[in-house]
Amino acid sequence: MAKEAKEKTTKKEEKVENVVVTEKITKATKDTEMKVEVNEVIKPESNPVDKVDSKVEAKVEEKPVIKEERAGIAYIFSSPNNTMVHITDLSGNTISRVSGGMVTKHSRLKADPTIAMFVAKKAAERAKDLGINALYVRTRAKTNTDGLGVGPGAHSAVKSLDREGFRIISVLDSTRVPRGGPKKKGGKRGRRV
């Protein structure tokens, strides 16, 4: 009788060849929450600490995490001589203000589209640190420039803000337009009769 019991226990031990260990690991990233389920097959002869011969199967599930949107306003002033980017919160408190002269030492390059790109990038760094991830963009040109419109750096500054990861909610041209107004600078042209 004792021999039969020993044989049954040895048969049970022989049947248990592989043990499946399941671990669930949750990893939260900036944009998505990932759940990883790992199944490992461990042989009873090997030490559980030494898992060199074990198989690893991984299932990855991604669930989008809803981030809170925090909006700000980016005022981009672009003239033929300079580009300025001024980012505020919705109540008008200044977060960052950068101009072309703060990026380059050459005054002829201050209005350049490449410099405007760096100006927007520099202004965006501080806004990102404070948690702003969406922007209302207001572009403005010099008043009374008949048909010239915004300077060369305005469009590249808006594109650069978009590339920095901000969601652009709207772009509005807020250039001031005189309706009659005071006399333009510059004297009369032509022959005085």
C-alpha cells in the first residue's frame, strides 16, 4: 500500500513539467497607458531566479489617456524688420516673450523665416513647462502698410509652434486697419502746380 502511494506521488511529479507564471505590469507614459501581460514558462528543474531557458510571451494593450487641455494665446508680430512671439495665458498674463534680436546678433536677419522659427521654438519651451498644450494664434503686421501684410517670419513661426506639439485652435490676423485716420507720413509726390 505504501509502495502504491509512492508511485502515485512520483507520477504526479512527472506530470507537472511546466509551470506558467503570469505577471501584469502597468506602465504609464505621457500620452498612452500601456498594460503588458507577461507569461513565462518555468521548468521545475531550473532555479526560478535563473530564467535563461524560459519562454516569454507579451501582450501589449494601449489605452489612450485623456489629457487635460490647457490653452494659451500666442501673439505673433511680424514686420519687415523683426519677428516677435508673445505667449500669454487666457487671462493675459505673460508666459514668454521672445524677439528676433534675442536669437540673432545680425539686425538684417531678425525678420528672416529661419530666425522666426527659432524665436517660436524658444518661446514654446517655457509655455510647455507650464503645461500649455493648445494655442489661439493672433498674427499682426505693421499698421498702414498698404497691401504688404504680415512680415516674412509669421508663417514659419506658426508652423514651428505646430511642430512643437501645440494644438493650434485658430489663427486670426489682428492687424490694425485705419479707417480714414490721420495723414500718412511722407510728403506729396509729383510736380507742384
